[in-house]
Amino acid sequence: MPPKGFRIRLRVGITVMFLSVMLPLTALMTAVLYRQNSQLAIQLAEHAMDSATTDVVSGVGSLLGPMGRVADLSVAFGKAEGDSIRRVEGLRPLVEALEKFPDIYALFFGFARDGAFYEVIRVPPPGSGITLKGRNPPPNANYALRFIDTVDDERVDNWIYITHWGEVVGLERAAKATYDPRNRPWYLAALKTNEIATSSLHVFSSIGRPGLTLSRQLATDDGQVIAVFGADLSIDTLSKVLADHRIGDNGQVFILDEEGRLLGYPDPQRVLVQQGGHVEIAKAEEFSDPVLAGAVRKRAAGAGDRFRATLGPDGDEYLVAFSRFPESFGKNWTIGVIAAEADFVGPLRKASGMILLIGAGFLLLSSVAVVWASSLLTTPIRALTDEADRIRRLELDHDITVNSPVVEVQSLAAGLATMKAALRSFGAYVPKGILRRIVESGTSTEIGGERRELTILFTDIKGFTRTSEDMAPEDVLHHLSVYLEGMSGAIAAHNGTVDKFIGDAVMALWNAPQHDPDHVLHACRAMLACRAATAGLNAELIANNYPPMPTRYGLHTGMAVAGNVGCRDRMQYTALGAAVNLASRVESLNKHFGTEMLVTGEVEDVVRDQFVLRPLGPVVASGTSIPILLFELVGALEGQPHAASPEDLARVARWREAFSAYVDGDWARAAELFRAYGAVYSNDEAGRLLQARAAANAADPGHAEFAIQFAEK
């Protein structure tokens, strides 16, 4: 039995029952297949990693093997030649060896007796990004012959550039040499063994890039060291080997030396790190590649030589394997292989998804008949459900046109149509915001309210009672309806709610029943929109020989109680409180000042930066005892709808000059300024009123009254 409150669409229920058996079986088959294929993919990845390790060992061996043979031959040549190897001609075999073995960067002899150094260097090709430090070889030079020797008690460093042996294309002479091979790692390593020594990773002095050196000592039969022969292998060459053995699209292979530095990496440019003005080789744990650095750190933390881990900023899964080089290399190097699990499992995921998609297609085809059959019943029910949703949203403009051969469905459609028509009529008597809240809440309406800040507007048509006496009742009804329609539209367009019509007067609220954080701003904009709407209506009335409907407005904001008042059988949503009464009295003050739109100081405090407002001073409205600050709303600021005209701005500026003297208590000057103001704006009743008050105060300063008080009529 379904749980209480459980609901499901009829068509969905029929389809779900049909698929509830098929879907689990299809999903189970796909999951089992995916799991088996995933395990197979991981095994393939591990096999590829082992193969890459073997290939890298073989590749490094194929680099170091020829270098070792060159070292053996060069030492044998040195023994046979003796001091002849310290001649230029003695470097010819080294040039020929470089031509034969393109992976070797440089071959050289460092002599024990005086630190002489004879070297053949492969000149980096233009555009490779590698240069000979401090040198400028000719563009067609292939090799550089370097000679550091003592001449006239001074060590000098000379360079000869050649394309091939015997073809010299450049020459550089140095006055003084500081390089001493006897201090270099490769020289010192060779002195410790009679076999070939492999140096640790170091930076070559000629190009400033890292590499390693194979070296072997050249000694006499009695063991006296004559020189040390060396062969350089650049890290760039190792990197090419590693780049050829990439594992998948996102995997990588690298080599670590004894100190945990990157001896080999597919991108050699990233291996170099600037430290204190010189170049160093990056530590793997601190490398810029987060995947590689993370794998090395996990191994150091005890993860072992083979593990799976989440690496990198994206949290992807990787397979990681570390293997040591064979002991025959004589170096404690380590090969690291990282494979992205997604590179191997990803295609299987796609294949499994395709299988699942095909299965879903068959299930979909199998369900079409069930869905089609159920649609004959559910389509009209769904249409009625949509109509119910529209009713809940108070979208009542269209009639219900649902037809069904099922009697019960047709009866339901007729009932909804009746309810929609009733709500449409009811909405003409009740503000739509209140009606929407009643419908959306789904609960009964109770008497009561809540205290909140409201902005209240009262409007009234000037002299409507007198002007309507000469009109036919039908004309009065028609024109008043058109007028109230325009006013209501302007108020609703600015988030207001028309609370009630009181004859020709309108009472409107903001911030009730819906909350509106900008209710004061919206109310002011609504007043200006109402004025614009009535201006158009009045122009039409005058054109048809009917009296216009000039309107006065009063706006105030303050705390009030908004809610339902009345009895259980008949209630009304409205606002009550002193703030409501004051808004009504503010509207009446237009009669005394000859104005259209008055707002209180509470409104001005909120919107002074949005509108042009003319201050009228403190006023004691009839029926009250506390002065209120009163302002005339002239228009919006420039660039906004209903902006004040340049003439209005000029009038307000002149008014503020006179009003400033009035506020300062300079009664004589205020009276004179208001008199001058009245000479320009003779129809401004407010100007005459304040001029009279300023003149009276100037005549009797001891009894001067700042606030204007209006008595009950």
C-alpha cells in the first residue's frame, strides 16, 4: 500500500509498472558487464605500464650503451696517442663519434696535470631554444671545438666552430679561463673507479641545461691518472625517450635520480627552476605538475611502489607504478609511470552507456503501446490538471474547452469551468493580490491582521460632485469607470494594491498583502504614472466637451495594521491605523496649497535621491496636533520616467531659495523672496500662503509661528 500523501500520474503509473521489472534486469546486466570490462581495462593499463617501464629501461640503455663504448674507445685512443691528444688533431675522433651518435651532446678530455680541457660540443640548432652560454656561433656551425690550456702562464679559453672536420666557419679567443674540469662531478666520479662512472644530474656549464655525464679515467700502466674522458647526455634526449612512451592521453613516464630530482620528464622545459640567480633541477615532490608531485608524495608517505590514488586538482583516479633501474646501470634511479584510469575505463564506460542506450531504446519501443493506450484516458485529465494550475495562478482569461468520452472526466471539466467563471467575476470585486493569496494558501480566510510598515495613497477628483451634477448618470458611470481603470492599472503596474474605491476616491496600499522592500519608491512612481494617465483622459474629455477630472494625491508611509476586518460572512482586506488617517488628511491639504501631489517627510526621507520634491514646511493638518513635514512631488529625476521638466526644476530652485530664508527665520527676506516668486508664478497658492505667513512673522517676530495650522471646516 502506498504511503499516505503519495501521488503519481496515471500514465506514469501504468508505464512504471511495465518498466519496473525490465529496468532492473537491464541495469543489472549492464553493471555486471561494466564491472568485468573495467577489471580487464585496469589489467591492460597495468600491462601497458610494465611495458613502458621495460621500454624506458631499454631506451636509456640504448643511449648509455653507445656512450660507454665511445668512452672505452676514447680512453684506448688516448693511451695510444699519449700527449698527441692535446693537439687539435686529437679531437678529430671525437667529432667523428658525435657524427655517428647523434644522441651524445659533447665529448671531452679533462687533464690532471694542469686542468687543461679539450671538448667537442654539438652546437644547438637555431630555433631550438638552447644556446651556448656567452657564445655566438655562426649559424652554419655544427660543432664547437673548445680548448682550455695554459699559454704564457695564463689559462685561455679558445673556441673553433666547424661544419665538419676541416671546415672552420668561426673562431673565438678568450683572454682568461675560469673553468677547471678537475672540480666537476663527472671528473671526481671517474677517479673513484677504473670502470665507467655515471655522474649525478648536473647543469652543463656550456648551455646551462641539465644532463648527466659518463666518464672514465685515462691512466698509465702504473695507475697515474693522465686525464678523464667524458661524454655528456642532455636531459632533453632522455625526455624524447619518455615522450615516446606516453601511457594513454593523460598518462606520463618520468625518471627520478638518487636525490628525488626529475632526471627525465616529457617536457624538459618545466624541469628547470630558477633559484637565487642560477638554474636547478626541480624536485619531484615540488614539481609544477600536481599529478606527478602528488604521486611522488604518496609514495614517500608509504603508499608503496604500486597504488591507485586520486591525484590532481580535478580529483581524477590514476594508477601509479615505481620501478628501480637494474643494478647494471650503477645508479639508483627510479622510473615512475602514471596512467589515468579514465583513459582505459572511459571507452568502456561509453560502450556500456551505448549498450544501456540501446536497451533503453527497446524498452521505449515496448512502452509506446502502453503509453498510447493510456493517453486516451490521461490526456483530458492532464488538460484539466493544467487548467487547475492556471486557476491557482489566477489566469482566468480563457474558457475551458476539454472534451472527453468519459462521463466522469466531462463532469469534472464542467465543474472547473463553472469555478473559473465564478472566480473571474469575484476578482472584479476583490484586489487580485488578496485573491491570489487566498487561492495559493488553500486555507480558509480568518479575521485578523498583522502590523507592518505600509505606504498609503489617497486620491480624490477635484470638484467631482459639482461637475457630475450636470452630466447624465450613464456618462458619469462610464467616465468614472474609465478613470478608475487607468488609476488601477498605473497602481498595479508599480506593485500597488487598490484597497477600495470610495466614490470617485481611491485608497491604495504598498507592502501589503505582498511584501515589497521598495514600497515607498514604487508608490511615488505610481503617483506620477496616475497623473500621466489622467492627463491623457482629461485631454480626451475636454476634446469631447466633458469636464476634466483633475486629481489630488496624498501619500504617507508608516506603521499600520493590514488584514481582514468585518464578520465571518462578509469581510474586507484593508489597512487601519493613524498612518492611514494621516494619508487621507495629506490628500486634503492639496486644497490649501493649490497642489496636486503631496507626500510627508517620512516619504521624502526614503526617496529624496530619486525625485524632485518641493518642501512646504511643517503643517498641522486639521484634526491633528502634531506638525508634519510636507512636500510636493514635482517629478522624477532626469533620465527616469515622468521626469520633471526644466521649467519645473527652475521653479523648484527659485522656491528653495525663498524657503531657505523661511527656514532660517529671516522673515523679511523670506517675504520678499516669496513676493518675487509670486510675481513669476502668480498661480502658485503655496507661494502666497508662505509669503503671508513670512510677512506676519516679520511684523510680529515675538509671536512668529513656523508651522502652518489648518482648522477643521
